[in-house]
Amino acid sequence: MSRSSRPDAGGSPGEGLTGSYTSGTPRLDRVYQDSQARAGVTGQPEVTSPIRVLADRHGRIATDLRVSLTDRCNLRCSYCMPAEGLPWMPHDEVLSNDELLRLLRVGVRDLGITTIRLTGGEPLLRPDLTTLIARIAELNPRPQIAMTTNGIGLAARAGELAEAGLNRINISLDTLNPDTFTTLTRRRRLPDVLAGIDAALAAGLTPVKVNSVLLRGVNDHEAPDLVAWAIRTGVQLRFIEQMPLDPQKGWSRDRMVTADEIRERVAAVHPLVADPADAARRGSAPAELYRVDGHPIGIIASVTRPFCGDCDRVRLTSDGQVRNCLFAREESDLRATLRGGASDRQIADQWVAAMLTKRPGHGIDDPTFLQPDRPMSAIGG
Ligand code: SF4
């Protein structure tokens, strides 16, 4: 039986999406097929839309699942964690590989997820990561598998991860100065990160994207140097505006280095031009694309020019909580449902329902804005 002919297909698509639809509805089919094309989902004999999608009440459909594999990290970045670290989640609260795979299967097979991005904490700290990636790669339809990492330990593992099925990688690097790296991360590991980036390039995990957060008075003067290094190395650099997710609650809008400032700093040294194809290409991609001598440079204006209206993301924490937004204040406990013996259908129902409270945007500029209780390291980037 094809997915589109299952008996529970139905619901009324369009305005006030409820998460169910009849396959064949032009708008939702197009959204799903576009997301598959973006994710590079190919090679299926006949790719049909899932019966249900993760739709919210604002006309958006989530196809990009970000999965935090652990809340643990081997760095202590000042904008993410206090120097002493955070209380780690007990092991029995973290989903096992089998539990996680079951949720991912429901997401991919029944709910239209086309990309799975593995995050942390630091995902390389997850035991059996290579096996987990290989098992995700066996899901049908096969999702694109991406990972966001700090790069420590990647030098020895990039090849095996690529072989297991990892398609893309984003590596965080805010500075090329060893002392600034130590100040920012409270660890002396810059050479490990640079070696990890080289290994990712050698393993063909291209384009290797490098994410940089600039902090005023700490590393913001390094923007042009980072661009020159990215061009030399052959990575795609993306500057990201810092967001209020630090557990110390030290973020301030006034001190944040804005996308416009970043652009000006880079343009003062390099011939930075807007990528003419950017507007047509953007879709739900967060980065505004520029070029320096033909080399792509991204700037992600998460705060000053939010892209929430095109959001296609949903998150799953390592303890099995669905978060419909990075800044969600509520979570939906799929772990309890799964461990309580629920069917795949019941899990899918709960996941679909969790999307309906997704707010239109992060609301950082709203006076009533509250940071999420869960720290960034336990949500995943
Ligand atoms: S802040 Fe929330 S709504 Fe906005 S892009 Fe991020 S996850 Fe999507």
C-alpha cells in the first residue's frame, strides 16, 4: 500500500494546518517535495509524500530534525556553559540508540522528516556514534544526515563517519588565535579543531561549514582574518549573531555584534559582494550569502533579521523531548510515551500535536521574552 493510500490519510490542509493532509494537495506536496530536493533525497523507487506532516498553525512544515545526542561537552565556551560545567543528564534519562532510532523512523517514515542533524552538547562524545549514523542511513526514505560539532576528536573519525553515511558537517570555530580560543572555550584545543576541519575536508564532507560567533571586545576584530583563512582552507564560513541561550543569562542585545557590523568589518578588508543568487536560493536556509572573490561567506542574522517565517525545524533532545522551536518554553515528552509502550501511531500523534503550539518566531525583541530553561548545550544548535 502506498503511503498516500493509507486509511488514515485525511484532514484539511491549507489555512490552520493541523498536521494531517491528503496526499495530492498541491501546496503540501510541493513543500514536501521541495524539502526532499533540498535535502538531496534521491534514489527511492517512488518517493511519495508521507500521510502526515509536522505542520504548525502558521503555515510552516518541519522537515529538518535536530537531534541532541548528549548534553555533555569537552569545551566550556563562555557563551554556552559556566566554567565549572553543568550537571549532566543521568545516563538512564538519555534515549538508547534503539529508542532514538524508533523515534527517527517515525519521523522519517510517517511525518516527512528529510534531514537529521546530529548535535549536542558535543555529538562526538556519544558512544557508538558511527553505528548510530550507519543505522540512520538505513532508514527509508534515507534522510540526509548532518552533524554540528566542535571538531575535537574529528581528526581520527571523519573518515569512518563519512563512510557510515554522514553527508554534511558544521564545525564551530570562533577564533584562529590560540590564546583567544583558550579564553573563549576555557580549553587549549585549537590545534585539535583545526585538525578536525582538515580531516572533514579530506573525508569529502563538503562543503565543510564553519560557524563563528563574534563577541564584542573578544574576537570581533578577527572577522577579516577568519574570512581569509576560510578562503585559503576551502571551507564555507558562516558568522552567526549570538543568541540569548547562555545559562549565565549574560546576553545583551546592545553588546551583541550584529550582522550589519560583521558585514562592514569584512567589507573593510575584503571585496565582499552580495551573492546574486541568494534571494532565489534562500528558502528556509538561515544564512545570507555573500562572496569574496567568488568564495561563499554566510552571515546568519538570527536576531536582527530573523528567518522564523520560513522555519522548517523541530528538535529532539537527548532525553526524548520534542521542542518545536529553539526558544520553546514547553516540551513534549516522547520518551515517556515510548517507554510507556505506545504504538508508532501514538508517538506520531503526540509529535504532530506538539507542533501546534509553535509560536510564529523567537520573540527576542518582545518585552515578555524569556530564555528557555534548558541550556543551549542540552537543546542542540
Ligand atoms: S527561533 Fe524557532 S521559529 Fe525561529 S528559526 Fe529558530 S527554531 Fe525556527
